[in-house]
Amino acid sequence: MSMSMSLLQFCFQQCPSPSLSLFSPSSSNFSVATTKPAAVTCCVSQSQFQSQVSVVNGNVDSRVSERTEIRLGLPSKGRMASDTLDLLKDCQLSVRQVNPRQYVAQIPQISNLEVWFQRPKDIVRKLLSSDLDLGIVGFDTLSEYGQGNEDLIIVHNALEYGDCHLSLAIPKYGIFENINSLRELAQMPQWTAEKPLRVATGFSYLGPKFMKDNGLKHVVFSTADGALEAAPAMGIADAILDLVSSGTTLRENNLKEIEGGIVLESQAVLVASRKSLMQRKGVLDTTHEILERLEAHLRAMGQFMVTANMRGSNAEEVAERILSQTSLSGLQGPTISPVFCKRDGKVTVDYYAIVICVPKKALYKSVQQLRAIGGSGVLISPLTYIFDEETPRWRELLSKLGL
């Protein structure tokens, strides 16, 4: 069996006993080997794989399914699931789930919005088939199962959790002891057509694509889920391609990352179906509201509002002193207001109230600078939201949609 790379996608089905499936990106033709041939199904076309649910007369159906509710897909388990719920709650979008065993929930703050808890890879697949309109997944999952499909639009590319990277790792010992870069790995004489580099991975799309893009010719991938770090020590793989967070698990299994071996950086992203945005009523408005809430909260994270009193003859003179300091410029500049007091029966202005926004890392320095120019009574409070006139990501989305 052989097909060109652009048309090949393997769907590995469960069988009574697991089998090892291998495929090689080393040439324009691919071959599949498995100890249980019946356990492997080949989907001939990439487009068929991307929308297997919506196929009409052999063609992908570009219409959205007929329903009125808007659907948001969220991860159903693990750290990504809990972090996603925490972020939405911080944005005043609390997910209400009547029964923890149910896969459907609501966000009361947004009418007509259903939350569907799914596996991350199924969120991507159901966005492609328009069974979901919006979803939150890791960028690695989006890249692996979305495969660059233009119907998937990233609405927010940095939700600031789920940070990791997809990376190639090799043993620290043996023939790899002095190998520290992808170039050096590719130039090793050990890899031939008869004895290729064996890589264990759960990324059967990104892995071969990365190797081909970087010119590695003699490579064979074995698909595996979980505990990949043990594969080299067991002798069933020479290297692994897996997600790395802290790198502790790699080090504990005598593995190392190499220069040029990072496939992509990943974190949680908000994704939408282009068809849903353009064709389903209310999806664009709902996306706008969710995006604004996310942007306002994420921008405010780590920011503090600093208020102080300062003597001055007028607001302009106070502004000159403030803007002479490097940490007191705020988001767009300081807000300066007169502080009125009554003296000898007359209302006078001796002080001005200063309000600025300061990042956490510059907080103490800003207090020092305020004191140095005559500031007193410094008050500090954390910020929850910072709303712009219009979020830049919304303008980017409209541009992508041609609106």
C-alpha cells in the first residue's frame, strides 16, 4: 500500500491486543507495517479525515448543521480542564454543570450557549465538522488534528496556561552521548534505509512533517500513547517526540533535548469554526463577548493600580515630575486629579491625586519613585479587568473573515 504524503492519514483503531504500526516519511511514497493488518484503517484523503462526519456523496459538506444553540467545546479531564474552568470563572463566565457526569453544561451569563465537555482531539474534529462552533484546546492538539485546515481560526492564541512544547529527545548515553543538535543527529552514519532512526510519538502528523521539513530522510515512527520516555531504554525506539513542560521526566529517564529539535511551542488557545462564524446566527457576537472578557482579564493579570497624593502648584507641574520617572507612565499616562480641602473657610487645592497602572514586577520600584518626587499615602490594589476601546484580536479576527 502506498500513497503520497499529502493524501495520507492513518486512523489507528483499537483491537483485542495492541500492535505496533510504523510509517516512514523518508520518501514521496509511504509504507505501513503492522503485526495485525486488520487493526489499521487508511483514510485516503486529508479532507475526508478532517470532516469525516460531514460527507455527502463523497464530498465534504460545507454547510453548518441545522441547530439554533451555540456550542463551546471544553476539555473534559485533567489539568487543562480545571485551568480552563478557572479562567472562565475569573472572566465571570462560570460553567454551570448540574451533574458532573454530564457532558453538557451552560454558562448563564451568555444566553443560548451550550458547553460540551470533550477530549481535546475530539474538540478539533467537531469544530471541523461544525458540530462545535468554538473550542479551547492546546495549540499542539490543534496543530496535530487540525493539520492547517483553513476552517479553523485561532481567536485568541495565548490564554496563558497549559504551557509546554513538542520536542525531540534522545538518550544521553551510547551513540547519542555527543549528539547535541538536530543537524548532528541527521548526519549520523548509523541511519540508512535498512536501519532508519526509530522515533516513538503520539503525533503521527506533526512528527513526520517536522522530519521531512528538516531534511531527515531515514526515519520511521511508531505510534504510542503515554510513557514514551521508556521506549529508548526498552530498545523499541532510538528517540521520542513528545510534549515537554519542565523537562524533569526526560532527565529522570536519561533523555535530553537537542538544538533545533523543538517542533512547536504550545499553550491553550481559543479556536472557532470559520463556517460557524460566517453562517450560524449569533456565533460572531458570542465570540466577541468571550474574547473581550478573556482579553480584559488576561491583560489585567499582574497589574496593580497605584494611587498617591502629591503636592504641586498645578496638574501640569505634577505631571512633569511623574513622567520624569521610568516606572510611572502607566498604560497611557498618569491620571491626575485635584484634592480639595478647606482652609480658613476657603476651598483650596494643595494636593493632587495620582492614579497609575503598574505591572507587578515594577511595583516596588514605582513606589520608591513616587516617594522620591514627593508622593505620599500610596495605596495599591490589584486589577481584575482592563477593557480597551476595542481589542486588537477582534480586529484581527474580522480581517481574517474579510469583514
